[in-house]
Amino acid sequence: GQNIDQPTEMTATEGAIVQINCTYQTSGFNGLFWYQQHAGEAPTFLSYNVLDGLEEKGRFSSFLSRSKGYSYLLLKELQMKDSASYLCAVRASKTGANNLFFGTGTRLTVIP
Amino acid sequence: KAGVTQTPRYLIKTRGQQVTLSCSPISGHRSVSWYQQTPGQGLQFLFEYFSETQRNKGNFPGRFSGRQFSNSRSEMNVSTLELGDSALYLCASSLGSGGDNEQFFGPGTRLTVL
């Protein structure tokens, strides 16, 4: 099965940097996604990692270490609108088909 | 291009009833995946339909079923509702298989079972 862990809640200050960690134990690992979900809204895609290393996209970066079963999402120059839940999702192959398995999400609160 | 739409947005049912939720994917997308989201369990995969065929299934009881039509629209049905079925039900569409491609989520249907 898949076991995906991420902190439940985090608080950070506007303008600061925050790192949201995600650890996973899974068979058939085939990539890791990060999604952002504002309260009452649908999740939206942020990033995708399949190889080890850092992927940078503007203020957001995502890192993956396959050997450690570990990923993080780095948010720089935090803005109030970044207050949301951040979902780590692991893509894993099961009976030949890929599925996405989500963690419970990290609720980030950005304070002034 | 219109996004993923889900109807209804909110639904209140009682235990034992059945419910049907609808999802219209982005035009041209052939895959629709369904998820259940609850505060304690997060997003859990229900099933995926691709070209009218169920391609993948999560670990949910048989009371949860779905189908996909030739225009890629999908419906999800839950029979004999239980209190624990109260959740946000999200559907996501993608061009190809949901596991291989970026998924675009709809706004969800909030189901409350009394």
C-alpha cells in the first residue's frame, strides 16, 4: 500500500520562506505531485517530480529524493494568498495502471 | 476553454438513500477520476474512467459505482448511503490516463448524509 505523511498545519510570516515536507512509502513509485487547495475550492496543480533533484517554478520549488522517499515544497516570498492546503500526491503503478495517492494535506497559514 | 464542472454542488440526503453525482470534463479530455475528500482521510481515489471503461478502482465498497458516457461525461452513484459517506466528492479530468497526465479538478459536490 501507500503511506504518505505530511504535517497537518504550518504557520509562516508574509515575505518569509516555508518548506513543507512529505515522506512516502510506496511500491511502484512513478512520480510525485504537489497541489494547492484553497478552502472551498478545487485542488490546482503546482509541480511534478519524477527524477531526484529540485524543480523550480517562480516562487515555488519542489524537491524529490527517491532513495529517501522524501519530497518538499518550498515557497519563497510568502504572500497572504498562499494561505491554503498543500497536498502531496504520489503516483504509483498498480496492476499496470498508474494511480494518484494523496496525503491528508498541510494547511498553511500566512500571517502579516 | 471551460473547466471541469460538477453538479450538484451541494446535496443533503438521509441514510439508506442513493445519490448520483455528475462530472463534465474539460473538452477533449477522455479520462475522469473520482475522489472522496474528508478532513481525516484527505483525498482518496475512488475510480477512473477512460473511454467509457473503468480503468482503475480504489478500495471502496461496491456501494460506490460509476460510469462514463461517450461524450466523456461521468456519473458516480452511491447506494444505501451511510453517515460516513458525508464528504466532498471531487472529479478530475485529464487528456490521457489520470495517472500519467496532469489532472484538472472540478469544484466538487459537497454531500451531507443525515
